[in-house]
Amino acid sequence: MLLFLLLCLLTAGFFIEIFQKHILKIKEPDIQSLWEELDEQDWYNRLTNDSEQKEWIELDKKNGLLKDPYYVRKVIDQPGHREGYIRYIQEKCK
């Protein structure tokens, strides 16, 4: 019974994703344009001045938090997410 419920949820998720992509034409945000917008931020430039922090940020762009366009948008727009990301990078470099 539980397996059937799980399969139903996965199937529903699959159809919702198809509906969004093909019928509503909702596209993923372009990550390159978000990274360019991120490069214009003062706080980001202060982080990348330190070579060790810049290495961690580049790794995050390849396969970390900054690979997700929705997370990058939150970091740019919301101060709470921004402060959390700054603390995350600073902790990684200690």
C-alpha cells in the first residue's frame, strides 16, 4: 500500500513537471545571467577578493549551492540567504 502511494506521488510529480515545461512553457532561469548579476554585487566582490574564498565559490558554481538558479536568485534578492551564504563560505575557509 505504501509502495503504491509512493508510485502515485512520483507519477503525479512527473506529470506536473511535463505540464509546466511543455504546456505552460515555464523555463529554468539562465544560470549564466544570474552569475553575471551576482558578479555585480559588492558583497560578492568582497568575498572573491580572498583567493581561498574565491576557490570555494568557484567550486560551488560547478557542483555546489551556486549551481542551483533558484538559490542564486534567493542569495541576490534576500538578505537572510545572502548572510547565510557568506557565513557558509567563511566557515569553509577556516
